[in-house]
Amino acid sequence: MDMWLKEGQIADAAMTYKIKETLVTKKTEFQDLAIVDTYEFGRMLVLDGIIQTTVRDEHVYHEMISHIPLFTHPNPKKVLVVGGGDGGAIREVLKHPSVEKAVLCEIDGDVVTECKKFLPEISCALEDPRCEVFIGDGIKYVHEHKNEFDVIIVDSTDPFGAAEGLFGGSFYKEIYECLTEDGIFIAQTETPFYLPDVVKRVYDDANAVFPVTRLFMAAIPTYPSGFWSFTVGSKKHDPKAVDLSNTIDIATKYYTKELHKACFVLPKFVEDIIR
Amino acid sequence: MDMWLKEGQIADAAMTYKIKETLVTKKTEFQDLAIVDTYEFGRMLVLDGIIQTTVRDEHVYHEMISHIPLFTHPNPKKVLVVGGGDGGAIREVLKHPSVEKAVLCEIDGDVVTECKKFLPEISCALEDPRCEVFIGDGIKYVHEHKNEFDVIIVDSTDPFGAAEGLFGGSFYKEIYECLTEDGIFIAQTETPFYLPDVVKRVYDDANAVFPVTRLFMAAIPTYPSGFWSFTVGSKKHDPKAVDLSNTIDIATKYYTKELHKACFVLPKFVEDIIR
């Protein structure tokens, strides 16, 4: 019998993936968790029916959400990842030797446990001595830490249900307070193709809080439309204008220094959304 | 009963589209043709089970395959489109007032007929007096016309079966002969995510014929992986280095002058493929 995963995010245009093996399914305190092995994309983490990350294309998302802010900041020492329990963002963050401490604040401990077990190539850096894993509410954590992090990465699920509070102006004000004086914030902010209103709202909310707000795009095959936006809010450093000529080389599969600039050049319809 | 189109190009990771209405299905002399209306992407042209173009996202492909070469050439007067029977590339080509004549050479007359009937917003420009529609073999047409076109656009189906002869060194040599002395050629060249070998082979073949060869990317949701490559072969003008400051403004939804340059900045894995 052929088993297929049909992803339910876009009702009338779904991606489907042929499943080799279901490794775990679990109802956690917060969501339905599954890790399945697929023929085309390898193992993938699925939360509430939505693909979060796959072994085959996870590098695009994790490289871009990490290296853009970390290469924009001149000397990132303390980094906070809100969400991101798979550990992929932490793995990329810790490629930067300036980083002394990277905190992962994930609300769902089961995500961390199962990713450590079934997605070791993504979660590997969670064992790094510079990484501290904190299981708890990101909103509360950010509220209780002021002026502490050079970079905050919001690596959340979609802005519906559990993660709704991680999008929007009131959280971004807390993020601002949690950052050091030249700190940088980044969040995954959905696809402008299917969700232009979400992209616009999040951009406007960030723009109301941060002196520098920028949106960039990356190509992620397993996310709806394959074309994903990230929003950067920065107190001082402009990710689009930063001088990268003296930054270190880091092994990547998607990110390059040239792409760091080019990814901020938006197609007309995306420009129009955030204008 | 729910009707869904499952696209068969990638065996184990298929896109599926809920169908509102099937407008036409036909076995032509060359291929199985269907035009269906879908809930998410509107009407779409499907050839041998592969989506060619949809009303909702066709502009990305047609703008990028047309405006990149036409804005790179300083004065494009005669343009040839090989394939492209839906008329979308011709529509974009004719937005350039310098163009005196645009020839469409499509092997399958049924594609032109059905697109005129069911996809008028894409095929509209085929009625333009500057457009000449020729139903016949593109390879033969190119062979029989020497030193004639300023821009040649190869808007073909995938390089398997009918369109195979439109990819590769021997055809590119004929294209070179068919172009004027500073002519430019462009082709859609598949996705580097699923078909890196095709992308590499086509790039190398073009590079062996043309003094300037460049590859760029565009985000097309209904094409596999959502991330599509185009290869430009040019006798003289470099599409990545061209001065666009004095070019006219054209109404677009995806292409911009800034993106004209940025789309040539490739992710690391694509750079590696064509290195």
C-alpha cells in the first residue's frame, strides 16, 4: 500500500509526499507531532500536519535565518532562538566563532526530544557546550531578559494557533527590549504568494518598532509556493548595506556573501505588498 | 466528487490541484493537451500531464524569459519565440516598442488554437499585427533563417520526448547562426533542485557556443520545487552587467530593473552545479 503525506496548509493546491516509513507520531502538550521518512525529501518533521523541516532542504531555511543576522551584526556573542526545537538554526548560529552562548527557547520539549532522536543531522548542535536548551514559553522568556541578546531569531510555526503570539507589534516591542543596543531580530514570515496580508502586517508591525526593517526571500521547495519571506528588524546595522568583505568563510549550501545582498532585491509583487 | 490534478513530473513528491472544471482534453499530433480550471491557480495548460502555465503565476515565467534578453539587447527589432504556443512570451516581447516583428514558431497548432480559446489573457498578443504565428518545427525554422533575429527565446516543454532536440549543443550552434551579430538567446532550463545534471549539461552546451553564458533563477510556484532556471547565451551583451538606467518602464508583476541583476546571483548549490 502506498502511503502519502498530503500537506494541508493550502486547501486547494497541496504538496504530497510518498512515505517510506513513519518514525513517530505523538500528541504533545501543544501539537500533533510526526516524523516521517519520505522518498524524495528524506526524514521530515511535521507539526499539526504542516511540514516544518526536511533533511533534504532544511539548509536553505536554517542558513538564511541565521547567517543573514549573524553576518550583519559586527560581533554577535549572545544569540536567542525562539522556537526552532529541531536545532537547525542553533547549528548554523554556532558556526560563528564569535558566539559565546546560544539559547534555544522552545515551548514543546517533545520537539527537541524527538528531533534529537530522529533528525540528528539537524539537531546535532544542541549538545554543543555553548548551547543552552530552555523548555518554556518564548514570550515569557523574552519578557524576563532585557538588553541581553545581540541576535534574536524567531524560528516559529505559522502565525495561527500556538505561535500567534510570536507575530505582531506587542511581541516585537518585547524583542526590542531583550536585544542589546545594536541588536538584530529576524523571523520567518510566510509566503507572499499565498499570504500577502500576513507578510504586510508583520512587516508593518516590525517597521513600527525597529529603525531598520528589511524583508528578504529564499527558495524552500517544501514550503507552500516554494518562495519564503523573512523579516529583519534591526536597531542599527542594515543587513542589506553591511560590508561583508572581511567576514569569515563558513561552509554553506545556499547562503553566499553575494546572495546576502541579492536576496533583499524583491520581485515587484513583493515590493508592492510591503510598500 | 472532488477532482484533483496530480502532476507527475517528480514521482514521489507531487503537487496536486483541485479542479473546478475541465475545459478541454485532446490528443494532438504531438502530445496530450488539457486545459483545466483549478480553484487555486485558475485555468492552466497541461501537456502530457505537466503544467505548462497557469493564469495565476504565468507572469513570472513570461516576464523573466522575455524582459531579461530584451532589456539586455540595446535595440531588439526582430524576435523569435520557439515553442511558447500559449503566447505569453510574445505578449511580453511586444511590450517593447523597439520590436518590429515577433515570430512564434510552435510545432503544435492545437496548443495555439486552444490557448486562444481558453487562455485569452495569456494568448492575447498573438493577434497583434507585429506577431507572425508559424506552425512548424523550430529546429527546421532556425536552420533556415540565418543572421536574422536579435533575440531568440526557446520557450519549450521539458527536455524529454518532443522537445529534446531543443536542448543541447547542435541546436545552440544553429541558434547562434540564426542570431544577428550581437544577438541573444535564452531558454528555460529546468530546476537545479531536482535536475542538476540537466542544468549543468545545458549550461555547458550553451557555454561552448556563446561568448557570454549566464544562468538566473526565478520563483514559479507551479513548477517543481518552485525554483526555476533560465540560461542566457549572448554573442556580445552581458545580461548581468548591462546598464539599465535608461531603459523604458514596462508594467510588470515580477520583473524589476534591480531584480534583472539580482536574479543572476545564485545560491551556493546552483553555483556549484555550473562551476
